[in-house]
Amino acid sequence: MSDERDAYRKVEIPEASRKARDGTPFEPGRERQAPAAVEDTSTPETTMLLEEVLRDDNLKRAYQKVRSNKGAPGIDGMTVDELGPYLMEHGPRIREAILAGTYAPKPVKRVDIPKAGGGGVRSLGIPVALDRYIQQAILQVLTPIFDPHFSESSHGFRPGRSTHDAVRCARQYVEEGYRYVIDLDLEKFFDNVNQDMLMARVARRVKDKRLLKLIRGFITSGIMHGGLVEVHVKGTPQGSPLSPLLSNILLDDLDKELERRGHRFCRYADDCNTYVKSKKSADRVMESLTRFIETKLKLTVNRKKSAVGRPWVRKFLGYAMTWDRKTRLKVAPESVRRFKDHIRELLRKGRGRSIDTTIQVLKPLLAGWMQYYKLAAVKGTFESLDEWLRRKLRRVLWKHWKKPRTRMKRLIQRGLDKERARISAYNGRGPWWNAGASHMNQAVPTTWFAQRGLVSLLDMHRSFNKLS
């Protein structure tokens, strides 16, 4: 960054907001005088980062990112579509308040969502659209400052990294002979973060006290639930643009400790697996890491979910591994169960929809799920899921036909002889049994689903393998 970006002697606030040349509204703050002759502050430790956050190009990118992410309104009810006009009118005032240190973030709206597998609920915080916009602008400035210093074994919410990188890393360690895993689960990580400890780690690289005050304001803004605002002395809301970076900043201490000890590990956000060669080493590392996390980071290890085990009996980011000499990835059984539950819920909500409409609803879900699990080398899972899904859809058709007379008519139309169609339609068995019976497989073959756009998971898996 140049001196012109890092040191401004005076910032003039324009009298009225203006639009960018492409018509996109964003928080203005155009005219600036030339920088004063000060010593070079173009290092990550600059004390003028707030001006970087409020740069027009940075704010424009933040606005576009918030718009593309959409998201639900916060406690004020403002949607992302209403954010632009609001900034056009109030942008200069908001910018002035941020520079003066008087901007007060609003409490986040708490939303409880069920955890996978029925393990309670996970609380998410939804900031108001304006706070999401400001946090996104801060994130864009802080990421280049912190990210280069993070561990190579940290993969979560970082530019150019993904869950697939973490899973490949884990597989590589197992192939190299590290066949015991210390699977650590942090109990309610975002609820238990020590705010002072977190801010101390942010302040290691951020020397702008005004920006530190603003970030703390977002952390301590409180949570609204049931019409009441709860202010917590610990924890940070999960769901805001800043929360993934803040979690990486705090857990970077854990990464550095693991590196100092020479361990092989993969971390994605608060999911951390460490790989060793023996059960004895694994037990020792589990004990010492638990002690480090609870004493040094002031976090709590969930002892019920954390465990030492073989990689093929544990899961990591939805994947499991085979136990044979050549380690292969597969979809974890828990992930298959969650996928089936999601399909069941979609079909239940879509009762009365035509089969063609149901298939169109399912297509993006199937494509997204397959894109995530494209690294799985065990194809049997996808083959069995294809069969299960087609049977579910045949069941939908059977229920649509309702009466035995209608079922007999439909079966005849689809090529069954009259006597077989009559026996099948009047057999008195339930929809699921009939969906798996030979008469429905003949009347509604696999090709019939393909003609209507239902893509096979197994076919998608083969396509991914060809591309790779």
C-alpha cells in the first residue's frame, strides 16, 4: 500500500451522496487532501487502517459482496435491496460517525437452527444489513494483513482454500502412515470465545485503535432473542462476515503450537484433526492439546464428541476413509443419513407437486451435494443413493395415482399387460413396497427419469473423475 492510502491528514465529507459511474450506490467519502509528510506507515501494523476500510473502492466491493450474499434482514428489518438507497441518503453521516468513533453497531438477531443428527441447536447471529456491509469492508482490509501469517494446515474461510484441500491433506497423512487421529471438538466455540483474548490477538497486527474499537463494538453488540437484548461478556456471534476471520485469528495460536510440536494436522475453522502413528502417542497428544486449549485459549473441549480413533471410524468435514493400504475417501454414513433426511423433507413439503416440478426442485440440491463429495472414490454410495431416490420418486407417483382403478390405467399406459396391471394395482400393499416392486420399475424405468432431467449421482461422479 502506498503512503497516499495509509496516511490522510484530513478527510472531507461531501454534502450529498453520489453514485458510481456504473450506477451502483455505495457509501461515499470522495474528496481527500494530499497526505501529510509523515513517516512510512505502509506496513501491516499501520495506525491508519480505518481510512483503508472507508476507501470508496473498498466500500463498493463490500456493498456488492453483501448484495450477492443476500441474507435475511436483521432486527431492523432492512433487506439488502434496501441498503443501497439507505446509503445514498445516510452514507456521509455514517462515515462521519465511524471516523469519530461514535458509530454503534446494532444487536444481532438470534436464529436457532437444528444441528445435524438431532444434537440440539446451533445459534446463528444475523447482523443488520448496514453492519454486514461495514464488517465486510473491514474483512477485506484485514484479510491481506492476517492471512499470509496463518498456518498452511489451516484451510477454513481463507482465500484460495476449501474443505477439499483439508480433506486431501488428511488423506495424505493417513497414506503416509499416520493412522491414528485426535479428533477434537470445541464445545460451542463461538459462544465461549474470550473477547479480551480475541481482541489482544487482533491488536497484534492492527494498531489503529479506532478500528479496534469498532471491531470490539461488533463483538459486544449483544444478541436480540424474544424481543430482549442479551449482552454477553464472552463469545462472538456466528454468522457475521467477520466471525470466520476472527475465529482463525484466535485458533492460529493452536496451529502454531501444533507446528511447534511437529504434528501433522488439518484444521477447518473449529474442526481440527491431528494425525499420529500410535495409540499411545494419540492419547498423550489428546491430553496435552486439551490442556493447552482450555488453559491457554480459554475454550472448552467437548469430551463426549472428541475422541482418539482410526481415521476410518471417524469423519472429517463429512468425509470418511477406507482402511485398506491405499487410502480412499468416501462419504461418511452420517452425511448419507443427513442427505436422505433432506430429500424426505423436500418431498414432504412438496406434496401435490407434479413429478416434473419435484425433479426440478431436486436438481440443484443433487448437483451441489455431488460437487461437495466429488472427492469420494467409493462409488457404491452414489449407486445406492440413485436407486433409493428413484424409488422415492416412484412412491410419489404411486401416491399421485391414488385409486386402484387409476393405478391400473397408468400401468397399462406404461406398457404392462392388462392382467398384470390389475393384480399390481389391487395388491393392497403400501406405496413404498410398490415403489420397489418390479411392476413400477418396468412402468417407470431409469430412462424415464433421465428424460425428465433427473441427473444420476453416479454419472456426475464419473464426470468429475474424468475431468480430474
